[in-house]
Amino acid sequence: MKKFINSIESLLDESERGFASAHADIVRFNAEPRFMARTAPRAPGKVALISGGGSGHEPLHTGFVGLGMLDAACPGQVFTSPTPDQMLAAAQATETGGGVLFIVKNYAGDVMNFEIAAEMLECPHDTVLVHDDVSIPEHQGMGRRGVAGTTVVEKIVGAAAEAGMDLDGCKILGERVVRATASMGVALTSCTVPALGKPTFEIADNEMEMGVGIHGEKGRERMALAGATEIVEHLTQAIDGELKPAAGQPALLHVNGFGATPLMELYLVYHLAREFWGKRGVNVVRSLVGNFTTSLDMAGCSVTLTLLDEEMIRLWDAPVHTAALRWGC
């Protein structure tokens, strides 16, 4: 394993300190318990948006802390949920009288620890659970995983909170975005967790994992490697079958890289996905392409479609200033 690290134990702390130094105009780092908070002033009564999860998915979530998105993010160790004390401290540090909204990806550890933190929080609070991965059945086990659609939820709800929407309104909006969002990914290689020192799973050079999770979890099937058009057809058909968009429906198309896929290939995937929905009359009015919900060094990508209404378009376009997303400021 070749990695730029000093030790497994110090990797996350040194990385977070580097991130905070590089973006000191946007975030401040609280080392114990660990969380990243925005430096931009918050209006009294603004709903505080808190998210988090295991590290290794950067820029999710710390890269989305700032004006117009998250007020704080809690990073756990690589692919490991943050602890309740991190979440509680982040909420207490950023709440200004409007309550706290937790945005949580649907993984057992994240759900449990955010629930524990919420029970200890004395101010008004609520949760939006993101479960956009259509590669697994909706009612299997814990249900569907929260993956790249989390970025869309955090941006739209973040803009609403910045504009003064109250806690109930932010929760209702967040759940509406979740219902309108579907994602599916494919892996060409495994990722290597530093503490493990070897690939998370074995996959042959002529194979791909269709429907893979962002931690390298098993997908819906192991398939023979195919051309880009066939790969995108598998992803887009699954998403289209879930959302069933009508002709003329405005949509956001998000193609997300898992960390080791060049932008040249991601834009090819975007082109093919946009063609797929264009033939069905779906109106892709907003786009996002790049590495936003990664899986360390995995080669692969995911496609996300969000069906938009006028309010969601306006909130997507609203100013945002974070390390990973910034426009309108």
C-alpha cells in the first residue's frame, strides 16, 4: 500500500487540520470532540444544519460546511460513524435559537449515534434521513443507503435555512428532496482502507460491481466489464424506473466520482446520462459533475437524478460558499 501518511492513528487529525488551514476563511476546526464549523456569521434564530459520517468520502461532509450549506460537520474515522459527543458538541456550538436539523445518511452507525445525540440535545431538533441508493430494495434490512444524493439535500436545505426557513419547514423540504432523488453507483476497482492496508474487496480486471456502496459494500450484481454506454444504461434505467419522471419534468443531473476516476470519464458518463433522459423528455436544467461523495481511491462513479420544482431550483441556485461548492457570492 502506497499512501501519503505518517501513521494510521494521526491521518485523520492531520488531514482535518490541513483542511481547516487551507480554508480558514470558511471553517474552523474543533479538535476535541472533532467537528468542523463555519466561520460565516449566523443570523439569530437560523436553523443549524449538522451532518457527518465516516471519513474517506471527502469533500462530503466537511467540504460542504459554510454559507448556504452546513453549519457544522462531524467526521468519524475512515468509514466509521462519528460519535454522539461530536454531534452534540457541533449542535451546541452552532445553534442560535432556531433549533437543529441533522442530515443523516441511512447507515446503522450514523442513525444510531445521531439518535443518541438528539436525545441529549435540549433545544428543538429534527432529522432528515437520506436513502437515495436504488441499487438495493427499499425494505431490505436497514433500507436504502444514503449516498451522493446527500449533497443535493444539504445544498437545497442549506439555502432554505440560510434564508430563514424554520425547523419544520426545513425538515419537510429535506424529505421532499429525498423523495425526489435517486442514485446508483458502479465500481471498477475496490478502495483501500489505510488501516486495512489492502483492497476492501477483490474484483477482476474484466469485472465491475453494479450498485456498489460508498464503503465498497456489495452491489446488486457482479457483471462483466462493458462499454460506457451499456454501463450508463444500467444506472439510468434503474433510476428512471424508481422516479418515473414525466416528459417535461425539470431535473438536476449529478455525476459523482468515487475518487480515482478522471473527469474526462465523468463527463462522458454525464453526456450519456443526459442523452438517456433527453430521449425521454426529461429537462435537465441543473448539473453537477465531479468528485463530491468519494470512496477513498475507488475507480467508479454514481449517477443521481433529482426531480426539481421551482422552489428547489431557486434554492439550488442560491449563493453558497464552501470549500467544495461555491457560487453566487
